[in-house]
Amino acid sequence: MKKITCTAPVNIALIKYWGKRDEKLILPINSSLSITLDQNQLCATTTVTAGADLNEDRIWLNGLEESISKPRIQNVLKEIRCRSKLSELDEFAHVHIVSTNNFPTAAGLASSAAGYACLVFALAKLYEVDGEISDIARLGSGSACRSIYGGFVEWKKGTSVDGVDSHAVQIENNSYWPQLRILILVVNASKKSVSSTSGMQTSVATSDLLKTRSENIVPARLDEAKLAIKEKKFHDLTNIIMQESNQLHAICLDTLPPILYLNDVSKTIMKLVHQVNDYFGVNKLCYTFDAGPNAFIIVEEDNVPLVYNLIKTYFPPANKDSFLHGLEISEEETSQNLIEFIRMEPTPGAIDYVIHTKVGSGPQVLNR
Ligand code: DP6
């Protein structure tokens, strides 16, 4: 038996991927940019096993067996086997895949990106596939290709029809900007939202704004974001991040029928972020939202206590003891002047919990 266990991270897009030009190969209409999150707080763990006595491929996700015949899983397996010299051997004919997340899948936190990145990374190790593998992860889920690297990652959209040049590249590694922290505000939401896969399909079919965005807005914005990262200009970078998030959700509203991922709590979080930044006259924090109401707040380390205290003030936790997950945060009083400036009513219980994390590294081998 050959067996290998790996972990892979979640990533959060700063420049968003929304829309495909090829559904099967998962080729995007625009390039995107993300930060990879630390696997100590959020990761997928996948064990892949091969052996001559296995007589079929099988997969288990979070303890439940799933269908192995899903096209995306099949595409990934096919591509790995196609690139491996070991595929002809009896002992590599079939695999068993067991994958879990260390965070609730239901929270809507990009579990498919971590899951497919982990699957591809583990299979590549098992089948001894070297070289670029982010393009294989892309076949599982577009955003998964960015989880193949740590730090700051760009997914180059590529121009080739076969997708060979549509893969991820690392812009900077995870220790490049060590002060950056991410607070994930898991918003209490009972309604399941439209999946990104089907949401972006409808946007491509119906939104004129999306076409303008991918052709005329993203290329310049991506360059600006990369420059702000290079020069470590937090204020400029966070302005771009918020505009990007808002444009994604504007396009969702421009889609027919409209897709509404943000709820009232998300909007209150946005308002709070702008009030705080207005008060200081410079960005202390920013938000970004994907295909759901949860907020990803990006902030520098020194300002985490201030931001966390504001979150607790305006969204008093239903359960104080289990509110904060991940990295610790020291206590800090919020200034009375700031509270008076913000002038917002608290919404108790609106945020279920907060995950405090930082920028992290790419997939790892746990054991073989
Ligand atoms: C809003 O990668 O989940 O998170 O390629 O169809 O699997 P598929 O979609 P997916 O879309 C992610 C969309 C997003 C923005 C982003 O991560 O760039």
C-alpha cells in the first residue's frame, strides 16, 4: 500500500474571479489575486491510498462517502494519471481518498478551494507528478488553483484554448508582509446561497457589467493591487480590495435574476468599516465578501485589538466564550470619541463567531 496525507489552505480573493470562458476546463474571463490563509486555523486534510488490492476509486468527504463519478473529480484523476509514469502499474490503478476540513463546511468558507488543492497536491505526491500542478487544481474548482501556493498568489487567466497557460503564480511568500491579519466574521445565516459555479454562469449570460469589468477594469486594477503589495501600501491596497468586493456584488445584482449574497449584517459590517476609516482619515481595515454573507476583514496586527473590540461592541456575541477562534487578541478599550463618531446601534447575536488568522503557506505533506 502507498499512502500519503497532505494539508492545503483556504485562500481569499482580493481581485475576484467571477465568470468562465470555458466551463469544462474552468478557464476564467479575468485574472485574479488572493492571499492564502494560515492552515493552523483553516485547512483541508486529505489522505490518498493506492494498492494492488483496491478494485475501484472511492472518496469520502468529512466522513461521508461521495460519488467518485462527479465530472470535476474525474477530470482531476484523469489529468494526474495522464501526467504520471506510475499509472500503468497495477498498484496505482485505483485510489481511496479521504478528506476532512478543520472548519465547518456549512460556514461557506471556500472549502472547495482547499479541498481540491489538497486532493491534487496529495495525488501529485502519490503519483510522483512534478512541475506545475495548479492547472490541475483549477480543473476541480477555479479558485483552488490559488491554494497551491502560499502568500500572495495570482491566477493568470491565460489565453490558450486548452488552458495550459491558465495557472497560479506566487507573487510574494507568506512572510512578506508579516503584520497582516485576517478576521473572518461568520455571519449568522440560515439561508443557503446560490453556489459560485451557478451564480457566475448566470452573470456571464446576463450581466453587461461583467463583460466591461473583465475587459476594461480588472487588468488595470490587478496591476494597481500588485504595485500596492510591492510597496506595502496598506491604504491603497485596501481601497482596491473593497472596490473589488463591491463590484462583485454589484455584478451579482446586475445578474438576472439577481443574486444577493450580502445580507443586512454584511452591510452593517461594511458601514462600520467605512466609519472607522473615516474617523482615522486613513484605512485601518477593509472588508471583502465572496459568495456569501461572511466578512473577511483585513487589518494590520497593531489594530486587531481595536477592530475586535468594535466587533464585540456592535455585534455583541450570544456566547462570549466561543466567540473567538484562532489567534489570540489582547483586550483594548475603545475610545469614547470613536464610539460617538460611529453612532450605530448594536445588533446582538448577528455574528456567530470570529476566526483570527494570518497569511499562510501552501500545501504540506503531513506523512507518507
Ligand atoms: C466569489 O472557485 O468556487 O470566491 O470554479 O465554479 O468552482 P468554480 O468556482 P469557485 O468561485 C470562487 C468565486 C469567489 C471569488 C474568488 O475566489 O476569486
